[in-house]
Amino acid sequence: MIRFCPENALNNPLPHIPTLLEEMASRIASLPRFAHTAPLMVGIQTGGLWLAEALHHRLALKEPLGKLDISFYRDDFSRIGLNPSVQPSHLPWTVDGRHLLLVDDILYTGRTIRAAMNELFDYGRPASITLAIAVDRGGRELPIQADILGCRLEVPAGQQIKLSGPEPLRLEWVAHG
Amino acid sequence: MDNLQLNPDGSLRHFLSIEGLKPALLEQIIETAASLEQVAERAVKKVPVLRGKTVMNLFFEPSTRTRTTFEIAAQRLSADVINLDVQTSSTTKGESLLDTLKTLEAMHADMFVIRHRESGAAAFFAQHAAPGVHILNAGDGWHAHPTQAMLDMFTIWKHKSRFDRLKVAIVGDILHSRVARSQIHALNLLGTMEVRLIAPQTLLPEQPESLGVHVYHDMDQGLRDCDVIIMLRLQKERMQGAHLPGGDEYFRCYGLTEERLRLARPDCIVMHPGPMNRGVEIASSVADGPQSVILEQVSNGLAVRMAIMAMVLGSGGESGA
């Protein structure tokens, strides 16, 4: 079940990540798409990769985890420049004809997911991509939605949340300086 | 000169020389190159960072591998690339260069990759470049060849992972080598334990110690315990002049042979910026041997040039357009 979190004021507790992961893992395992073939899991740097590692472990997937850094695919590259701490993307298998499970921490405008899908298609033509997200904070600018969702969260305009980790994994408000 | 290649926020606007750059920026180039390496192994060997940008290769001096790797690098970043073979004219340098730049700028190029026989040519272009236009130095006179130096640093980093315990020897015609000059600056900025220059007096610049290096005239002494050996091309045209005896004698004194290589550490790597003179500065058995990383340098040149282009064109200086 998708859990709808009530409107959160800043001082309300944010969702507990291990609980979300538990629910997400069981929903992934019950998806008909993955009934016969386990998904190839891909995490987006950095928070999505932490979550993917945790889900990969819970689901005991045999094929290694892929990691994606979408810095070279951002649509605002010429405006904000290159991420100075870009990491190599690494998909340790061929994507052609396979069912991929793309994992990220927070879904907001949808632009990161668009960039990630563009990058995945430069590796080949997957049979499908399923999107797993821990927190949907609304504010979409593109027609993208999660297939597997931990929870929805209303984040007031001008506020930011982020995932800190990898140990422990927890959501926190980003302080404005 | 120092500030010319940086934006106010410290990011790269032009890439003209290693001098004046901070170690963190060199490390960022190496790390970005490491991220771009895997592009070559994918089904689609391109990333879209420079989509819609135009890169002009402006080579006033002949070059095969540097120009080709710049061209491939720009294409792998999805830029449009135009190669211009510019005949060096005898007209006065300042006027003609400036005219060339302004003419090509009017064709809406976003980046110029420039090789020129005059030291300072790239910096001259950078001084006069319009806002939003970026200049990369692909070798200027005896002054600098910073992308070559960075691909060498990337190669060393891949094999040795850190610089602070390394002894690195640069051997040969250091006096006429823009590559060596850029390498020395880069190695020192990255904290290399010891940089050695091995060369006859006639092929060394004046007061080489001021560059932060140890000088050896005896190759056997200089190679002892080295982790990295960088051989330089002996420019044959210089051998006619007063600088040197014949090629055979040079090889006897300063050629890298298997026997000499054994003086260095067993895991020492051998590098050469190319093109090589086999049997003049390096024996074929060493150039093709197990410790040689010379061909790997060429592949690494692609990733490094992609990284520098992405960093320069992705720097903050062109916002608001």
C-alpha cells in the first residue's frame, strides 16, 4: 500500500526510511513483471544508490547493482555547470532486453529521472524500466511518476528535504543558510 | 595570466597552462576523466553535455594525435566539431591572429582548441575572446601543453593512485619541451615526492632547480628507484645544431633500454607523449614491453580532453544567456 503521509510541518517527524524500504521491497517482489525474472537494479548517485543497496540486499538479488551518475545528462548543465564531484556510472551487465528497476530517493520535478532514462538508453534498449522512489514530494514538471512509492510528502514551497546516509539512512530537512 | 583562465568563482573558463591552477582543480580534472572513461565502452559512445555547442580546432602547427583526440573528445560530448588547418602566414602576428579569432567568433563557435608555434598564442586568444567563448591550449611554442600533462597525470593516477610517494623521472630534451614544462608544474602541484630531470646540460633550461626538481646528468643514477619514467621525444631537427652529438651517442647516454629500466622499481611504468623515435630515446623492446603504458596514454588523452572540455563549457561564466 502507498502510504500518504499527512502534511508535514517542519517540526513533524519525517518518514522512517527502514519502514519505507520494507514496504517497497515487498511490493517490488510482488510485481508481476518480476515474477519470472528478477530485476536488474540501478541506483542514482548518491541517495538513490544508498537506497538501492539496501533494497538489493533485502531482495537478495543475484545480479550486481548498477550505479548511475546523471551529471553529464542534466538539462541545466550549461546553466549550473558540471557537478564537481561526478562519479563514474557503472552498469555491470548489458541492458538490452532486460527489465530494469531504477531507484532514487526523492521524486520532485522529474528531471533527474528523465536524465537517468536518457543515460540508460545510451547503454542499450531495456525491455522495461520500473521506477522505485522513497519519497514523492510533488512539484512535477514532467510526466513522470513512480511505480513503487514509499510515501508522499508535502514539502512547503522553498523547503528542501534530503536523504542522509549511508548509515543510518534518514530523511532530514535542509537548513537554509 | 593566472586569473585569465579562471571565472570569478574559481571554475575553469579557459585552459591555457597548469601554472596558476590549484591542486583541487587538477584533481577534479582527473576525477571527471575517470567518470567519462566508461562512455567509450557503451552502446552509444556519447554524452549530451555539449549538445548544440560548436568546437573549432585551430591548428597553426601540424599535429595528428592531439588534434584527432580533441576531435573525438568533442564528438563524444555531442559537440559539433570543425577542423581548420590554418596556414601560418607571414603577416604580423597580433593583427592576423586577432582577425582570425574575431572572424571565427562571428560564426558562433563556443570553444577554440588552439595549437600555435608561438608561446603565449592561446593566452592571446583568451585575452581577446568574447564572453562565453572558451580557449583550450593544445600546445603553444615551448611554453605549455597542459592537456598532455593532465593526461599523463591521469595515467600515473590510474596506475599509482597517489602522487605523494612517487619518484618521477622526466628524461630527454627538456629545454625544447612544452610537455615537460607542463608536467613539472602538474607533478609538483599534485604533491609528487620527487621530480627528477635527466638530461645533458645542453638540453636543460637555465636554473632547472628553480622548477622544484632534482637534476641528473647520469641516467643510471637518475633512474634508480623511480616509480614513473617519462621519456621525451628527441626532436631530430635539433640534432643538427650545437645541442647534441649524433643519435647513436644520444641513445648510448640517454636512451631507455631494458637494462636501464631494471634500475627503476620493478613496478615502474614507462611513458612517452609520442611520436617516438625508436632507437633514439627509447628501445623498441621497452616501448612495446610490459611496463610501457604509451598506448594507454593515448586512450587516456580522450577522457582527459573530454573532462576539460566539459568543465570549461560547463563553468558558470555563461549564465544569463
